[in-house]
Amino acid sequence: MSLQIALPLQIALPLEISTSLLVVESVGPDLFATVFLALAGVVILVSIRHVWRASAVYRADGSQSLPSSSSGDLVRLTGTAEVRDDFQSNDEEAHSSTRKFLTAPFTGSDALVLRYTVEERTLGGWVPLPQFVTLHETAGAKPFLLRTETEHVGVGGDPSTVVADSRVVETVSRGEHASERVQRFEGRIDTPGSHWRDPPVILRPLARLLSLGTRRYAEERVGIGDRVTVVGHVVESAWLPPESDDTGERTRTPDDSRSIDPLVVSTLSPRRTFIRMARASTVGLLIGSLCALLGVFLLL
């Protein structure tokens, strides 16, 4: 019987290859850590920016009336949205459009403030799970009058954020025909598509099972008589409410020409408005924190 002893096998590598392997081994973790930390910084900064914007709902002074505020103040007023035939304008550009309402594209309804979205169900996110992704989003407003308990306030300009009860007007599965109104909208707006609208043959069973490629069309509207909260800055306004209401009571002084340049127009409570606005940012903060932890772990 022979005895065999296994000896470690040593392979002589060229000097250049050995040096390269040492460089990769020493630099690799640091490089990945730097990438993760940079990504975390960007995501966290963007998320904080959105949270700060949402916090305007609470940062705004809700105790002031417009006459007691100064130009540039951030205020929060709650009242009823109105449009007035005698609503005056001392700015020709602000009154260039004769229409007092926006037209919702999917229902044809009139609105003072409007936000509409087109979403498509696809595989997305860090973990590819079925979810609706926004393909197109538009928000706008017409100048309107906010009737509070003590005054009438002019609100002019497009808000940065519109928060209202969202209504899904239509849901169109892959291969189905949309309504005529939605088809006209799709003809005007070049919405980006995805391969799930017409997937390869091998992926069609998966698309059918998960309803991938399904689109939904939603609207958020503020109309006459809706109870709304407006957050914005006080400005020297081109839009003036009437000097008296229908009862003859004065609602402003002759030299009061201030109104609100809106940041947020919402039909929800301040708490629900903040939660709705900050929800996506919270996810971003969690993702950014996870990337930061991975970066720190790689540096250890």
C-alpha cells in the first residue's frame, strides 16, 4: 500500500497579474462603499426636500387672516371654493383666458383645480413586484375665490401640489379598447409605454396572470362649493375679490390687493394632506438609509 500526501499547489503568476489582483482586492470594497454612500446621499436629500415641502402644511400660520398678514408670509386658510362673475383683475395676463374652469380630460367635468394621472401596471422597484407606475401627470388651477368665515381671499396661480380624493375614471387592460374620451387624450399626449403593452410571446402568460400592461386613468378635482385648504405665500395680487358680498357687507378694504400664491391646494385635513405628500418620501428615506448602512458596512 502506498502513502499519498497532498501538498499545496503553488502557481507562479506574472507580477502584473498579481499586482492587479491586489489592487482589486484592496480598492473593490471602498469603491462599492463610495457608490452606496453617494446614492444614499442623493436619495436622502431628495426625500428630505419633499418632506420639507409637505411640512409647509404645518409650518404655515393657520391663525392669520389675510389683512393681518404681510407680503411673503406663509399662511394656511380653509374655506369654500367659489368663482365670482364680478371677480376683478388688474393684470391682463392673469385674465387672458375667458374660461373660468379647467376641463377634466377623462370625465369632461369642470374643475377649479385639477390633477390627473395615467398609470401602468408593471414590474418595478428594487424588488421587481407588480405595481402601478405613473406614466403621465399634470396639475393646474384657475384663479378662484376662497370664502372663509371672515373674508373672501383670491387664490391665483398653479399650485405645486394638488391633494384631493382620487377617482379612477377608467381601467383598461392590455388588449382592451379605451373609451373615446381616453383615446382622444392618448392621441394628444404622447405617454411613454412599456413592453408589457405588447410583451413577447413567452412572457404573455406572466403578463396575463399579473395583469401587467393594465392602465388606469385617475382624476383629482376641486369644484365650486368644495371645502379646501390652501397653503401658500401672500403676494401683491392681480386678482381682487369684490368689495362687498351679496348681502352688501364689505369683504375687503379698497387698498387691500393681496392674495395667495398657492403651494398646496387640498380637500383633505392637514394631517391627511401631510401623510399623502410625505408617504413616497418616507419610502425614499428608508431606501437611502439602507444604502448608507450598506456603504458603512463595506467600509468596516
